[in-house]
Amino acid sequence: MQGRKKEPRLWTTQEVIAIFAGIPVMGLFLAGLAVLNGLVLMVIWGWLIVPTFKAPGLTLAEAIGIALVAAYLTGSGYQEDNRTTAEKWIGFFRSLTIKYSVVLIMGFIVHFFV
């Protein structure tokens, strides 16, 4: 007796709408992160690099570009992770908040000595 071939499952209309609605939402989210990263770099650059090296300040577009290149060059590869999706998102936002807060606080303190 041979087993029946499993029929491929078709996506429901709700799943298709969720996928196509999620693509622009994810794009806006990633663009927002790029802008936030650029803003932090622009502020730190203005506090530390401009007075120290007499370099020109960065525009937001320049800061975003530099931040994207730095992220590309220092990015980590794929890592196996056994956490649930919710745990990954919570960890992501927690680390993001801590990262930007620490960078801005430390930069603010250091800029008084430059």
C-alpha cells in the first residue's frame, strides 16, 4: 500500500494580504532604524570629531550613509538561535535601546573633555 502524495497547501487570502502589507511596513521600520542610527552618529560626530579634528559636521544623509557602510563592514553573519520570535524581537528592542542610550550618554560626557 502506497501513501498518498500530500497536496500543497494554498495560502489563504488573509495570509497573502498579511505578507504584502508586511513588506512596506518592514521597509518603513528598517528605514526608521537607519535614520535613528544616522541621527546618533551625526550627534556623536558633532560632539567628538568636529572639535577634535576640525572636521566638517555631517548632514543626516551623510551620517546615514556612513552608518550603513559601517554596519555592512562589521555585520555579523547568521547565528543559530533557539529563542521564539517574540523573544528575539524583545531582545532586539532591548539591545537597540541600550546601544543608543549608552552611546549618547557616553558621547555626551566625553564631549565636555574635547
